[in-house]
Amino acid sequence: MTTAVSNPGTSVAAAPPQPAKPTPPSGAAAAAPSGSPDLGRANSLAAKITSECPAAKIEWVKPRRLKVSVPPAALKEVALFVRDSLGFDHISTVSGVDWIAKNMLEVVYFVGSTSQGQEDFVLALSERMARDSPVVSTMIEVWKGAEYHERETHEMFGINFQGHPDQSHLFLPEDWNDLPPLRKDYVSPGR
């Protein structure tokens, strides 16, 4: 509600009263301000993973995200650890990255949890291999849902998943004989 104040010859509208701003709590028990990142859970998971597998390297830590790169020989061991000991029982997707300048390909497993209170966290487990011999072990034995995603990653990046039951094409023509289309050196016809 505005109130008009009259002066001779002028009329000014008064601003409505503003609600008082709450004072933040003080002391050691004060909670983090709303919207500020809480890295505690991610840092705790990172410490558990690197303690179990010292060869694992933490790529980045975010409030509800963690990326860990693992040597190919240790990926299955780490995958079983995060599934069985940390509760990451669900695979969201598998993706590839072409590091053409480094002559490397990377496969990234994005896994989550269906456990109460942990559904909002995504763990990215990755491994890199040479572009000219991109062979890694399948993770189907760890997460059954990896089957479809590995098949698509094989088709689009040319990464071969050793032990995978079916790496036939999903999207590309059966007679496709060009480079995998998501590699950076692939040139689309007509461009």
C-alpha cells in the first residue's frame, strides 16, 4: 500500500514498508548459506576411493559430482568397490571423449545410487587408452545396464569393449566403413 504525502503543489508516493531481513545465525553451529557448495560428501567419497585404489586420480570435485580417472587395469576393481561398498548400484550412461591432441580416447561411466539420501550424487569413473588400440573391458558384469551404453560408445567412438556380447551397429548403417562419427578427425561427407 502506498501513501500519498501532500506538500503544497507536489505529491510524493511513499514506498511500502520493507520486511526486516533475518539475521544469520552466529557461532560454530551456523549452517552454510543457502546455495553455497557443500563438498564434504564428494571429498569423503574421493578419499575412500583413493584409499582403496591409490592409482585412482581425482579429476574434479563438485557438490554432487565427482570424477575419478582410473588406469584400465584397475577400473573393474574400483567399479566393484563403488558398487558394493559405496552403494553406486545404477549406471546412468557411458560416454566417450576424443583427446585427439593427446592421441587418446576416454570412456566415462556415469553411475549413481538408488539408496535413500544418495540419489542426487553422480560419480564419473573414467579410463583412457591409446586412439590406435582402444580396447577396454566391459563393465556389464558390474552394471548390467552398461550393455546398451557401451554398444553406443563403441559405435560412435570406436572403443572396443572386451567381453561385450554384441557390438553391432545401433544407429549407423550396417555397412558403415568410415571412422566413428564422434571422433574429432571424422569429416562428414559434403563438408
